[in-house]
Amino acid sequence: MKSVAHSGILDAMWRAFRIFALSSMALLLPVLLRHPWLYRKGRLSPFSQEWVLSGALLQQNASPPASAPQIAQSPAPEEPLGVTVILDPAHGGADFGARGPTGLAESDVVLDFARAARIALEAQRLRVLLTREGNQDPSFDNRSAMVNGLHNAIFISLHVSSSGPVGTARTYYYLFPSASSQAQPSAGSVAPQAPAPPNSGRNGMIEWDRAQRSSIDLSRQLAELAQAELARRFNGSPDIAVAAPVRQLRTIASPAIAIELSSIDVTDAKRLEQMAQPLAEAVGRAVAEFHFPLTPPATAPGGGH
């Protein structure tokens, strides 16, 4: 009888021990699985799936452990878009352009305009270059060579007129004149040119003096967008862009326009300074809306004159 009693007591104690052991494992195992010792020994990766005890089964949990180290993920740097905008502050050096009654020079004003426009365009992740950064005076051909050496470029020449209603703006795109008919721009600093020579280039090359001919339609589209934006910001400006034989645009083998603000004939220079920001906004908006057909490299224009 004693042996039977001892056997029953032992069985009860063994069952109680098993229950205690299983309960302890259920409580301690999740803690042990999170212990750094396991990671240092290479037994578990901090980014592997967590195992949680549920009764007699182990179930996967897709989220990493709460104590797992986190790696900061830096966002990938944004790549510039595939269009380069060339801003051309007209004149420079000994060529002051139009002069105001206070001695204000067009060459200085348009450089400030170009710097403001560059900020607006770079905010759109566009690559922006200036034909001059200071008081230099690159030639017409040197300015053209700067853009003609690039693929998928837009050229915008900036001017201030010597007359016209103050606070207005006009946009020009190129018109190849003929001997019998020449369109003249409105009075200002945007000068016309002589008729272009009729001969085309040889060997499939684009003749330098007729480089703009391949981009006339795109230039007109860009000019119309720019003029619409300028008209919204400069009251009294015309609604449509003007086709005119602007000398600088003739030798550009990309979409090219000239923007002219009125006028240098002000007694308060702040009136022109106040035009910089709305001009920059108009240029930025026009370029953003312009659907540039990105293309592979094309045949470069022939040598300059």
C-alpha cells in the first residue's frame, strides 16, 4: 500500500513539475529569443522573422523584433531631368544695351533677371546654365555654341526695351525674313537682322546661319506658353508671342525665344527690380508646361561665321 501511495504522490509531483516547466517556457521563450546574445552568436538575425510560442506550436510573425536595430534608409538623390535651360542675359562688357535716365544699364538688369529665373528653374530639378555669369560679353556665335553643343536644350534670351509701356513683357520667336518681306519687332533692344542666306548645308550638316530653322515650331510653342504666363503677371502685355528676326535666335539649333521687358526708361530702379520675381515665375511655369521631345544626339550645326 505504501508503494502505491508513494507512486501516486510521485505522479502528482511529476505532473505539477511538467505544468510548471511548460508554463515557464511559455513565459521565458519570447524574452530569450529577443536577447542580444542570440544575435551576437549568429543564431538569429535581428531582421529574421520572430517566433512566438503559442501552446505547443511556433508561429511566424512577419514584423521584426521590437529590440532589433534599425538601419536608416536615406532617400535616393533626385536626378536632374533631361532638359538643360540656357539663360542668356543679353549684352555685357562694354555693351551696356539700353540705358535709362538714371544710368541704369540693360546688361545689369537682365543679369539679375537671369539669376532669379535660374532659381525658379532649378527648383524644378532642371539643369540651368547662363551664357555669362558677370559682366562678360560673349559673341552671338559663342552664345550659340554653348547651347548647340548640348542635347535637349532650351535657350531663353533676356532683354529690357528702351521704350514701351513700363511693366509689360513680350516674347519673340524667330522668323526667317525674305527679301520681299521682313517682319520687324516692336521698338526696343531686340534687334532685327539681315535676311539669312538661301543655301542649305552640305553633307547633311545644319548650316550655322540657319540653325533655328529645324526648331521653329517648338520655339513658337515655347514662346506662346511664355507669353501667356507673362500676360498673367504683367498687365497690359500682349496675349500672343511675336515672330521676328531676332539676331541671337537665328543660330540656335534648339527651341529658342527672347523675352523683352519694358522698359529701361524709368526713374525708379525698383520698378525693374520688382519685375524679376514674376518674370522668373513665368519662365519656370512656361518651361514646366513645355513638352520637350527628348531625342538622341542630332547632327551638330556646321562651323560658325
